[in-house]
Amino acid sequence: MSGRRTPRIMTLMTKPVKPSTTTAFYVQAVISFAISLAALAAGILYLPVTAWVRSFLALGLMYVVTSTFTLAKCVRDRQEESSVVSRVDQARLDKLLAEHDPFRAD
């Protein structure tokens, strides 16, 4: 044992609070997405137009849905990337503070 101890306050400050999504919010989001997708698909299906127009609108709907998933993934990846960089910077700062001895003469 080296005799050097990390202050308890420092270890408590370095633990980030993780935001968590509740199950109810997740279920609400999935149900909302399913209802909106089904309602729009039904609207396209029963629209009094030719098959070509209906096909075009259905293809547009699929494009919007896939683009939405791609955008959500990009936003999530960027947020995770910034949190990883933040954690690495925090770890470097914690290491520097733990190794610093203000009473040591250089």
C-alpha cells in the first residue's frame, strides 16, 4: 500500500449521472410510431387515385421512415461520441489530480 488515497469527494464527483429512458416512454414511442405509420399507410391505400400515384406515395412514405431511422442513428452516434470524449478528458483530469502532490518539492 503506497499510502496515497484518492479523496472520497473526487471519486463521487467523477461518476456521471446516466440519463435513462423509462420503459413507459419507450413503449409510448413505439406505439405512436406504429399508429402514425399505419394511419398514413391506410390513408394512402384508400386515397381515390390511380395505382401509380398510390405507389409513389407509398414509396415516399418508406423513404421518409428509413431517413428518420438514419437521422436518429446519426444523432445518437454523435451524442455517444461526445460523451466518450468527455469521459476520456475527465479520466485524464482525474489521473492528473490523483498524481499531483502539492507538498512535493521539485
